[in-house]
Amino acid sequence: MSDSRTGRLPAAPTIHGRIVRLTHWVNALAFLILLLSGWKIYNASPVFAFRLPNELTLGGWLGGALLWHFAAMWLLALNGLLYLGHSFLSGHFRRKLWPVSPAAVWADIRAALSGRLAHDDLSVYNAAQRAAYIALILGIVLLALSGLAIWKPVQLAPLVQLFGGFDTARVVHFVAMALTLAVTAVHVLMVVLVPRTLLAMLIGRLPTVRSPQ
């Protein structure tokens, strides 16, 4: 319905604020750089009995990959602190991501698999989305801690011991990367299935559609 005085449609409600959108896209860029440069670093000394395709790596050589990796590491860390600080201080975390229960998550996953999961109100995250975002946050924290243990094993010896040793920290780092990538892949798939979510994350709201007179 348009404003009778101006003839204009009322502004659509904000779904994602500027800070949330900014940190979302910076996080996506930083994670992509970390992923591709990390694969190049992995190939230099594989943890498991396989190497990743060189075409999917970044850096050209080990030294170049390390430079990309460390640059993106600081970007991800600062961006993550901004997101978490904003989320807790503004109440975004409480409103959007909490509470969540295993039963509700399982119910939403079953509904999604059967094509019955509704996405009418994009400002409200369902239980599956909440669980996925919380898993992403925890995965990135685990990546950061295990990465620090690998980067500074002497200076951060207690952290290395917490992971069970240097080699175990490398395994944890790789597994955390794989799990974070899997959650991200599911997130991207859901965006493909519900493209309105991409528009909302780009401009913060959905365009208001004028109803027929």
C-alpha cells in the first residue's frame, strides 16, 4: 500500500543491517583466500595421503601462499571481532541466533529435505540456519586456534599441547577447514534455492512490490 499523501510505497523493513552485511562479505572474501592459499600450503607438506588440485590453490609457491594466508588471517580475525562485538552489543546474536535446540534443527532439516521449509520472513532465522551459523562461528574459532598452534608452536606451546601436539593440530586444522567448507557449501546451496536471501544480504532489504489497485 502506498502513502496517500506522497503516492510512494513505504520503505521495506531492514532485514540485515550495514555492519552485518559488511562483515558477511568481508568474511566470505577472507575465507576464500584462506582456503585457496591454505590448500597450497597443505600441498607443500600433506597431512594425508593426497594432494589438492594445484589449479584450486592461491599463491603460486609456498612463500606466496603464506603471505596470502597471513594477510587473510588478520582480515578474518579483525572482521570476526567486529561481527561478534556488534552482535553481542546490539542484541543481534540473541535475536537471530539464539536459542536453538537439536529437536528444532532436526525438524527443519527434515522439512528442508522434503521441500516444505518456509522462507516467508527472511528477518527470522529458522533453527537449521541458526545451527549452521553457530557452527560456522565455532568452526572459524577452531581454525584460528589450531592455525595459531601451527604458526607459533614454540611460543604457543601450551596451545599446541592442548591439541595433542603439532601433528594433531595440523589434522584438527584440516578437519575444521573441511567442516567449515561443508557448512558454507550448504549455505550457498540454500541461497541458490532461495535467491531472495542474496538480495537481502546485498542491499539489506527486499524491494516493496506495489499491490494492484
